[in-house]
Amino acid sequence: MTAGRWALRAASLGAALLVWQALTSLDVNLWLRFEQFPTVDEVASTFAGRAGAAAYWQDLGFSLRRIVAGFALAAVLGVAAGTAIARSRTAADLLGPLLEVARPVPAIALVPVAILLFPSNEQGIVFITFAAAFFPVMVSTRHAVGALSPVWEEAVLTMGGGRARILLSVVLPGALPGIFGGLSVGIGVSWICVISAEMISGEYGVGYRTWQDYTVVDYPGVFVGMVTIGALGWLTSTAVERAGRRLTRWLPRTAVSLSPATASRTPRPARVPLRGADSPPRAADAGKAAVGRDFHPARRLSAPGAERRDGDRAGRGSAPQGATTGGTQK
């Protein structure tokens, strides 16, 4: 990414902060009420105070650990289930109806089930995070595997490859762009659900701390939690997208993704000068003209000895003429 794009993104965030500061410092109260909102200075001072305390980093570690555990399980099982449903009719008949019935249920609605099912709140929150990310990954994998061309599989079978070779060399690499699309969606949904689960039944975590600040009417602390959640979600989503781009480097990149600096360094095709009527012909053109004069479509290539036979015919045809002429002369 170029420096200009970084500057543009920084300017966008700076403009949003300036608007926030202006609305809250002036206590704007038109249709939206900003008099209860904390200013940017209050949120920044609260964040500086909490960043120096161990409790803030402890909550951060709990949330990250739950996200990593639940998202890793969802990635592995989601890819496996999506691939099995797309490639096996038996798996589609056995797993498809169950997953389609469970998919519309919001993951946050599974909090009572997690409380009854798991012996600790920590395991229940990981389960909710897993359920939130599993379905986007599974659906994206199923569609990506189902859209693969059978020509690739036939090529591997022709060269003697088996099912394992097809799965590792054709199916998974070909479906990687769709799989990472589901992973990008899943990581964002995971953060939404893990924060909600921490607010409901958690003991530690960013969501738990944000809800506690709300109950004691500490609005700057609430905004510190919101900013922390947004920053963590952005970092994890960026990590997933970067991993996807690294693993799919073999894909062709569109010209839109080229930066202006890269586009300026791209070599341009050489221009072919137009020749006028007075310009001398080139050597290639002269050669083509010579070939055109020597070759005529009506002429045929003669077989070996054809010229000799033609000469004999000409000799036999001219002999009577010469004899007649000689007899006449006599």
C-alpha cells in the first residue's frame, strides 16, 4: 500500500474524530442527542488510564483466547463439513438438513443451551464463538467446492491420481478464495457473538468490562470498550485477509489493484510507426513481395522427374515438326 493511501485512511479517521469532538463539545441536540456522549478527550484520558492497568490487558487476553479457540474450531470443521456436503451425496443427505435447520438460529440465542450443556462459562463462550463462525465458513466452502470445474479432476485421474490427490491438489487449492471469503465473514461475526456472550455470562473479557462500565454509568469506559473491540476486530480481519492473499498468490490480480506508482512503472507496448506512401519499403515487405512474384496459386509443385518427363514430351512433340520441315525443305 502506498503512502498516499495510508494518508487518505488516516485523514478519514481524523475527520471522524473531529466531527465527534465537535458534536459532543457543543452538546448538539437536534434529532440525535449528543449531550450525554463523552468527548474524544474524555475517552482518550480514560483509555490512557486503563492501558496502564493490568486488568485491561487481562480482559484483552481472555477475549483473544476465546476468539482464537472458537474460530480455529469453526475453520477446521466448517471446511471439512462444507467439502463433504459438496462432494458426497450421503454427507449432503445426512448433514444438510440438520445444518440448514440450525443455521438460521442466532448464535447468541444459544447462550442458555451453552449454560446447560457445558460445565463452565469459558467453554460455553467458546462454543458460542464457534457456532457464530462455523456456518459462514461451511456455506462458503460448500459453494466454492461445488463451483469447481470437473476438468481438473479428470486431468488428475488421467495421470493416475487418487481421491486424496484430487482433494489436496485440486479441490482445496481451487476452493481457497471462497473459503477465505467465509473466514473473513466468520471472524467478524465471532467478535459480535463473543462480546455478547461475555456481557451475558462472562466473568472476564472486553465485553464483560464494557457491560460493567455501562451498569455504573461510566460512559467513557463504555466507549473505551467499543474502540478496543473495533481495533481487535480490524486486526484479526486484516490478519485473515493477508493470510488469504498469501496462500492464493497464484491467482491473477486485476488491474484495479495496481497502485498508481506500480501502474506508472508498467512497461507500455512499443508504438509501430505508420509508413507513408513516400517511405521506402522495409526488408520484410520486400521479401514478401519477392515471394509473391515467384509464387502463383495456379502453379503446382512438381514431383521428382516431372521436369524430365515434360522435356521428353516437348521433344517428341517437336520432332514431327522438324521432320516435316526437313521434308519440305528437301
